[in-house]
Amino acid sequence: MPRHIAIIMDGNGRWAKERSKARSKGHEEGAKNVRTITESAIKAGVKYLTLYAFSTENWARPKSEVEFLMKLLERYLDKEAETYRKNGIRFEVIGDMSRFSDSLVKKIESIRAETAKNKKLTQVLAINYGAKDEIVRAVKKMQSLSLEPNEQNLSISLDTAFMPDVDMLIRTGGDMRLSNFMLWQSAYAELFFTKTLWPDFGEEELFLMIEEFKTRERRFGRV
Ligand code: FPP
């Protein structure tokens, strides 16, 4: 079984375009699907689910879209706090929080603290996240703590220090690239790409991927 699944949730904009709707509608449907897939991951026995919700590069999108995504994130957190409680989900974030509004950071911190002891699954949102930025911040942290630069010390200095490496990395939306996501933690991840757009990605397809994961031979560089 995969312990840690990470997902690049791509295709919200195209999902909306296909329906002649505004891109924001696609993001709204995408946010709804976060709950669906989190519940499916719990059913499957997955312990960590990391979702790429906003990248360090996404700030370059039109101001109106960035503002919409920020508001959507706040709304999502307001709504989901209850779901986390009910379903025993621990909420975590990775990324550089320093660019977010005080109110958003406060909200994130309070949900993190409130759900810290939940054990069913840890849902991790990657927000203002970029793997290169994360690695640079980790190196600075190692330097400031005078830690010897080695793999172990870098791993514990990353935002992801609290969780295991990625077992399965999924990208929806048809593109076959990693887009600066979890580069260190996915060194030995099994990769899955699907043309399905994120709002349409459902439990059935996730479970089929997990079945395929079980058949893959992971050698980690050995024979
Ligand atoms: C990619 O779609 C999606 C994102 C920019 C990030 C994912 C955002 C969500 C799923 C919604 C917000 C999530 C939460 C947790 C509130 P795209 O716009 O790049 O799609 P396109 O490639 O079809 O244009």
C-alpha cells in the first residue's frame, strides 16, 4: 500500500472552458474534489495525502485569479475545519507562509493546532510551494543551526520533515512534468499521469492507480 500519495491537481481551467464557464468555476469544482479524494484516500488506508494547491510560480497568474484562489482557500478552510474534526484528519501545510495575509496564516495555524492529534490521515496542502524554494530555505536552516550538510540533515530541514517520502505521485490534466513539486521527496516515487482533468478525477480512477502501484516493483536502485 502507498503510505504517501502526492497529487498535482491540474486541469481546473480546461474543465471550466469545456463547459464555457469562467476559470474560477473550475477552481471551485477543484476545491470540492479535494474533499472527495481525501475521503477516498482514507478509505484506501493512505496515511499522507499532499495536494499542490498553489505554487510559487502561480503568483504570476492574473491578479484577479490569484485573489480568487486566495479567497477560495480561506473559504475552503472555513468549511473543512468541521470535516477534519469529524473524519479524524490532521491538517498540515508546506510552502512559504510569509507571503500570505495575517488572517490566512492565523486560520492555518489554528486548524493545524486543533487537528494535530488526529490519526486517520494527514492532509497536506502545498501553498506558495516550490521544491527549489523549499530546498533553498532548508539549506539556510541547516546553515543557521550549523548542521553538517548531508541527506539526513537536509531531509529534516525541509517543510516535509514530519512525513515519509512520496510513494505515488499523480498528475491530472494530461501534462507529463513535475512543475517544481516535491523534487527531493519524490526521488523514488512511482509516477502516474492521467488525462483526466482534476475536477473529474474520482475515487474509481484513484483506486485503479493504487492497484497498479501494488504491481510495480520498487527496486530503489538495487537489483
Ligand atoms: C491547476 O489548474 C490548479 C491550480 C492552480 C491549483 C489547484 C487548485 C485547486 C484544486 C483549487 C483550490 C484548492 C483548495 C484546496 C482550496 P489550472 O488552472 O492550471 O488548469 P488548466 O491547466 O486547465 O488551465
